[in-house]
Amino acid sequence: MVQRVLSASVEVEGRIVSQIGPGLLVLVGIHEADADSDADYICRKVLNMRLFPNEETGKAWDQSVVQRDYEVLLVSQFTLYGVLKGNKPDFHVAMPPQIAKPFYASLVEKLQKAYSSDAVKDGIFGAMMKVNLVNDGPVTMQLDSSPVQESSGPRELGVIGQYVAVIGLFVMLSVLLNFNNKKR
């Protein structure tokens, strides 16, 4: 989850451990199947997403965090891969912490190397954090490294999509039946 912010900070045990001014707050959920290629994709997208206006041209969605020389704050958040089983959250598809911690550290490092170690900051992996932000817009984008996001082919439908598809088929059948009845 990427949020355009005027400012953001992370507090752990009453102490601010990271803070940024204008830029992007990135809430990072790591899936159990994520690999280095997923980290590369997220790094490239975060640094190149055109979420900021170009004040010279007046174009609204024209510049990246790098072009604006803004900052990035990364916060690990395994709960992004949580689902409800009844009323209880289940995080079984989130990468286990012992594997996720070095993976997350490598993502932070990739972003720092690709942009600037001073401009890319992060929270503390696994800590209970208070994340404060002033959302700018608000602008919040969902970013997923899974191939489905980049594919132009058919996507798996969620429950609502399945219902809409079924209703659409019934409407089409009804129209065809009415058309055939009128021809007789």
C-alpha cells in the first residue's frame, strides 16, 4: 500500500524511530511466495510511480518521488495478508517472520541503493509501531508484485465479480429469449 504524504513518522515505545517530510509512506506486506524479483518490482514501482503533480506544467500525475527529491518511509505490515476466518484474523499466507525479516531488510537496502540512503527510511521490523501520517490528497495506491496486476489477460473474479458475471449472463439470456419470442 503506497500513500502520498505531506509527512509521516514511526514511533516505537514512545520514541520516534523514523520520520519523513513530503513523499511516500509504503506499508509492506510480504507474501510467503515473494522472491527477489518481487522486491525488485516493488522497488522500481515505488521510485517511479508518478503520483505527484508537476508544478511547471500543471499536470496532476506527472512526477515520481525521485523527480521531486522527496522521501520514502517503509513500514513492514504482515497484516496486509490477513484474512478473516470467522471473526479471527489468519495470516497463513504472510511470509514467516524469520524469513520475512531479511527479505524486508533487502527491500529497504534495494530502495536505498537505487535512490538515496538518506531519503529512504523504515520502521522496526516486528515491533509494535505507531504510524502517524498526514495523507496528501488523499492518494493511496495498492501495489502488488503478483503477475495478475501486470497481466492484460483474464483475471480471477472475486465473489462480487462472479455474481456480476452471473447476473450479466441472465440479462443476456433474457434479452435473447425476448428477441426470439418477438420474432415468432
